[in-house]
Amino acid sequence: MKYLNTFGEYLLFLKLSIGRPEKFKMFRELFVRDLYKMGNDSFGIVSIISIFIGAVAAIQIGYQLVGSLVPMYVLGRIVRDSNILEFSPTVTALVMAGKIGGNIASEIGTMKVSEQIDALEIMGVNSAKHVVLPKLAASVIAIPALVIYSMFLSNLGGIISVNFSGIVSVSGYIQGLLMDFDGFSITYALTKAFTFSFLITTISAVHGYKTEGGALEVGWASTRAVVQSCIAIIFFDFILTQIMLYK
Amino acid sequence: MIELKNINKSFDGKQVLFDVSAQFEKGKCSFVIGASGGGKSVLMKTMVGLLVPESGNINFDGRDFLNIAYEEKKIIRQEIGMLFQGGALFDSLSVEDNIAFPMRMFTNWSKDEVIERVNFCLKRVNLENVNQLFPSNISGGMKKRVGIARAIALNPKYLFCDEPNSGLDPITSRLIDELIAEITQEFNITTVINSHDMKSVFDMSDQVTFVYKGKAWWEGDKSQIRTSDCKELVDFIKASEF
Ligand SMILES: Nc1ncnc2c1ncn2[C@@H]1O[C@H](COP(=O)(O)OP(=O)(O)OP(=O)(O)O)[C@@H](O)[C@H]1O
Ligand SMILES: [Mg+2]
């Protein structure tokens, strides 16, 4: 019953916050600010994580292939697909849940407890829409863009680690990397990325918006936002994979 | 004029406001006084629609404010200015942008017109050359003044102030009091002020509502306070005498 209630609250919040911006100029200003902040802040961490995940994936999968009947040059292909299908979208989203999600919840939570949200309402502004819409628009652009960037870097990481470990020749690896590429894997990955960005932003925004009390509660809201975003990501990862890969 | 009729409000079964009725008139500074925890802030938040009462009526110049859709509420709210206890300035915006915010949101004024109005409002609250500062870099008294400047940016018909001078030194307090009284008369605003500063009440109130334990306990003007035989009010005044 409690969960149903929470879910109902979430849907009502979505209804309130999604729609045409009340003042487009204002929306655009906030959108540009949020987009810049999200992209710029997350660039470094996504780079590091992507390179290392690609590198580790190449070594681990290579390790499992050694001595099997599968020809070694297939390694590049398997690593590529793992990166594109799973690691880049899901891991990037999980990291973004921590960074962007935590950020959104604490920013909105602070506005709530310091009565800035009330101040917006009093002026006659739909505060939910005013605050959430630019962030939502920014995140559904920033996060998928970061995912695409992560796809390149994780495969670069694979090449680098193959080069150092010598499991297979770099040229052989790259040959596998370019083999049987199916564009649908990108569609699938980006569908996940869009879904995850939506979940991260809206779940975190709801937690920020529901904050009552002071700085301590803002911290809790931020933690709850990150935890629930992560759970939602993993859950929808499973659902989308079922729907899209086993048609 | 704002009219409240039989407002009841409770939180999780704990009743805070009991059948509160009151009227606040145009061009006058109406004070709501009473002990801490008596329900002044809850009453003000109910009046502006941030809290929804279980029963009762709220009217702004004859317009029902309770049983209307959110979009209609927004229209009345654009005529409301409110000064929050802590200022409630947007901390991501500079002083100038804070005051300009309602103008950018609700008018199509040009950049120059907006800046001109911002500077006018700042001058009105005795501030100058603070346009580019951020709320975290100005003092509590300045925050309140910027809060007033933002509240009057679009010439509100109704002005609500929750403890406009709590936490301020006596000189700044008087300055803010005078400011509120002046703009109330100048622009014929319906002004409601929550306070427990009796000096403000005796200086500038046109009408006083004494809230006691969630009830509108006594009503009158400042000349009647001293001679009142309402025990709770007399106790309250005595306690705050200096
Ligand atoms: N959101 C809320 N949830 C539950 N109880 C609340 C809430 N807001 C206020 N109350 C309760 O309502 C009562 C009245 O509080 P209110 O803030 O209106 O007092 P006040 O008269 O403004 O006091 P002060 O002069 O200290 O500002 C208090 O007992 C408070 O605990
Ligand atoms: Mg109060």
C-alpha cells in the first residue's frame, strides 16, 4: 500500500512537471545552464571509468577464451558488444545516478527547505515544472551523449589493454572489433540511455521536492535519490533487455 | 480586502487552526500577533495557498481562492507579494536577477526596462550597488530588504510578511517597518504582517488580530490593546514590554 502511494505521488509529480514551459526564455536559460553543468561535470569521471571498464573486459573475456575453440580474433567483437550493449549505457547511468541524481535531489531539496520553492509558488509559477523540466531536458541529452562517448572510450580501453597484455595482436583485435556490426545494438543502447536519464532525473527530483526539514534531511533525500535511481536503472535494464533483445 | 471564514487546519490529526475568521483591509497594515507556535505562520501559508485547510473560505476582493483550479490560483498569486521569514531568495541568482525574476517570468519588458525597475525597487528598500552580489554574500537584514524589493517588483495588490524584522537590529527593523507602511499606503496594498515585535505593532499597525492557541482570540486596533480586558492578550503584551 505504501509503495502504491509513493508510486501514485510520483505519477502526479510527473503530470505536474511535464508539459509546455511557462516562459520559454526562462526555460532555455536554465536548460543551457543545466546541460553545461551535467556534461562538463561528468566528462572526467565517465572517461576514466569507460577506459578502465573496456580494458578489464578485454582482459577478462580474453582470459576465458584462451584454450577454447573460439578463434582469438573474435575477442574484439565480444568486447565491443558487451561495451555497447551493457557496460557503457548501464555503468554510465549508474555513475550519473550518483552524480547528477544526487545533485538534483540536493539542489531541489535545498530550494524546498529554504522556502525557495514556496516563493516560486507564491509568485504564481508552477515550481515543479520550472525546476524539473530544464533538468529533464538537459539530462535526456547529456546522458545519452555521454553514453555514446563512453562506447568509444571503452573500446579504446580494450585496444590499449590488448596492446599491453598481448592476449591477441592489436590488428587481430581491431579486425574482430569491426566484424558483423549490427546498428540495432546502438538503438538498443540509446533506448536504455534515454530511459535511464528519465528515471534518474524524475526520481531524484521527486525526492528533492518531498524534502522537509533542514540540511540533514537534504542529505538523506540525496542518498535516497541515488539508491532508488540505481535500483530503477537495474530493474529497467532487465525489462528493456527482455523486450528488445528477445523479440 | 482579504476575508477568512472559519478556517480549520490540522497536521496528521493535530489541529493547529480552529475556526479562524478575520478580515484584512486595503491600504492598511494588518498585524497578526501571538506567541510562538500559536499558528501565525500556518495561517499565513494557508492564506496564500501553500497549505490547504480542511474547511473554511478564503476570499481575495470577493474572489474565492480555495475552490478553484491550480491555473486560476496562479493568476491571483501573480498579484501577491510575500516576504518570507528567511528571505527565500534564489541562491543561484544574483540580487539583481532575484528581483528581476518575476518581471522576466510575467512581463515582456525589455532588458532596460527590467533593470530600471530593479534599481527602482532596490532604491525603495535603501540598497544600492548590490546588484551583482549573491544572497550568500549579503547580511540577513539585506536579504530581507532584497526580499521586499522582489515582493514589490510587480506592484502587488496583496503583501504578506512573515516576521519581517525577526533577527534584525532595532535600526534595520524600524527601517523595514517604515518601508512596509509606506508602500502599503502609497500603492493601496492589502498588507498582512506576522510579528511578535510589539514596537512594530504600536508604531505602524492599523489593525491587530491576536492569535492564541490556533484561534483568532482578539481583534482591534492598537489604541484598544492597552485598555483591553482580554487576559491572554494582556499577558502577552506584558511579557513583551521592555
Ligand atoms: N508542516 C507542519 N507539519 C506539522 N505541524 C506543523 C507544520 N507546520 C506547523 N506545524 C505546527 O503548527 C503549530 C503552529 O506553528 P506556526 O509555525 O504557525 O507557529 P507561529 O505562530 O508562526 O510561531 P513563530 O512565532 O515561532 O513563528 C506548531 O505547533 C507547529 O508544530
Ligand atoms: Mg512563524
